[in-house]
Amino acid sequence: MLELKDLEVEVSGKRILQGVNLTIDTAQTHILFGPNGAGKTTLLMSIMGFPEYKVTSGRILFNDEDVTHLPLHERARRG
């Protein structure tokens, strides 16, 4: 399961995501769509842990483990 709880993200000191909440249960499929500039790629890069996307508030949980501050390679190892 993947959960985002009140996620806020900054890039270069500018807030680009605010108050994002999302739950995706195991074996579920979701589609993320919206217009250009809506934050789709930003959200995915933040979840994956790319260092330029700084989570300033909220949590990212994967299978009930808080992975918010784990580096990209550690998140990738978890699935």
C-alpha cells in the first residue's frame, strides 16, 4: 500500500505541492491525469525520492513504513 498524508514539496525553495493525500491499496491500479503543469510528474518524482524534490511536510508511507526521508535507492529497494 502507498499512502501520502498531507504532503508538501518544494523545489529550489518554491512550494510546488501542498496538502496532497492519496491512498493506493495493494493490487489497485490508478491513473494520474491532468493538464500540463498540474503536478503529475512532480508528485511521482517526490514519491520516488529525487533529491531536488524536498518534502517539507507530511509523510510518504509504503506498506506502513515511513519512507519520507529515505534516499531514492532505498525506496527503490522496497518496491
